[in-house]
Amino acid sequence: MTDETPRTPKITQAMIDVYDEYTHLTLDRRGFMAKLTALAGSATAAAAIAPLIGASKASAQIVAPQDERVTTVWAQFPAAGAEMKAYVAKPTDAEGPLPGVLVIHENRGLNAHIEDVARRLALEGFVAVAPDFLSADGGTPTDEDKAREMIGALDGAKTVESAVAAREWATSEAGTTGQVGAVGFCWGGGLVNSLAVADPELGAGVAYYGRQPDAADVAKIKAPMLLHYAGLDERINAGIDAYKAALEAAGMEHAIVVHEGVNHAFNNDTSAARYDKAAADSAWEQTVAFLKQHLGGG
């Protein structure tokens, strides 16, 4: 009698590296699947592995959208000559203004996972504002490959201008104390770094595995920065030393944490192969403490 119990396919670091190349550099799914098939040994194995490396829309959320402890609304405001849409979450029992935090999405756009992160921050005592940086193009599509293409086509200067506008809106219109920081992931981590360069009024910045700004621009940063990196993320980590040297030369308050042995996107709990709970929990604890230290809050 044979054992027909399904087994979880083995996922290697090489497979994760190929996925990272696909989602951040080539955006070529056919090429990705061809390389994954070669690594997995068959098209059937590759088809089973691909969803485990990517993000699953069916994954459970840490704070449910219906959680009565959190009040959420959709807001719109002008940004870079267009209307930006944002998901706003705050604690239901808040009795007064709270510090604010922009939650800047990955290159998949504003999806359910990022909305969940916003609700998590609300439960930590913040007004969380998660802008959709694809608003001017009709909003984040359900097709993640299409979202990545749209993110890749954004004008960099206008995107930063939109981020500054989101911070300004959160400061004056979102029921905050006026102290507003930003946390971003992947593409959003890079945008947090760029926002810090462009916006001297940013209260604090937390970038998860984000592309670093040009070293020549680092001296413009006024906000304290917390920078999370994944130990196995060679592509992004190549820029750490130059960023660190520029921050130190400018005398800017910063902390750099390299979480060893984990992959890019280790915080995203919808990706079975790359999520690392221990690293994610540690980074989250540090992030919340950092934001409270620099923005205020209980």
C-alpha cells in the first residue's frame, strides 16, 4: 500500500532568489517559471512551489477587518495633482488625537496584508494611514503581476511628492497629534527612505528591506531612522554600508538591524516560504517601540 499523503515541496534558497529576481527585477513570469521548473525538476513541482514562495490572499489576518477594537475608513485627498485614496485605521476607544504613521505598501500595492498591518498599528495606539500609490491609475488591481508592472511605471519624483502630501494630510486632517512617521516594506521601505530625504517634517522613519537613498542626499534626512534588513537579502544589503556611512557622517540618529538567516519580505506573513515569525515579531516590537519613542504614545 502506497502513502498518498501530500507532502510539502522542498523550497531551496535558489528558488527564493529566483522569485526575488522575478518580482523585483525582471517581472517576467514565464522566465521565472522556466527557472523554477529547472530547479524543482518538473513543471508540476514548480507549479506547487510557486504559490508557497509568493503571497497567499487566503492567509489569515492578524487583526480581522471586523475587529471592533479598530475603526477603519477610506479617505481621499489631493496628492501630486491627483486624488489619493488611503485606508485609515485607529483604535475605537481613542479619546483624543494620536500620533500618526503612514503605512507604505510593497510593490504589490495596497492589499489586504497592508490593511492588516495598518490595523495592527492602530491597536498599538496610532492613527495608521495606508495610502494607495496606484490611486491615480485606478487603484491597486487584484492581479499582483499587474500591480508590480504599474508600480514599476510610476514616476519617482511624483511618487515622493505624493508621499509628502500623504504625510501632510495625516498631520492636519487624520485626527493625529501632528506627529507623523512612516513605516514601509520592500518598495515601501525604499519610499520611506526617499520620503525622509524629501520631507524634513517626517517624525520618524522605519524601512523594512528598502532600497537606500543616494549617499549624497542622506544629509537632508532629519527624522530618526530604524532600518530592518534580512540577512539573506544580498540585493538590498549591498547598499547598507554606504547608507550607514552617510548617516554616521551626517550625525543622523539611526539604528540598523540585520535579521540573520531570513529572507527579503520576512515580515509578510502571507508568504509561507519567506515569512519568519521570530524575526517578524522581533522587528515589530522594535518598530513599535521606536515609533512611540519618537512620535509619542502610550
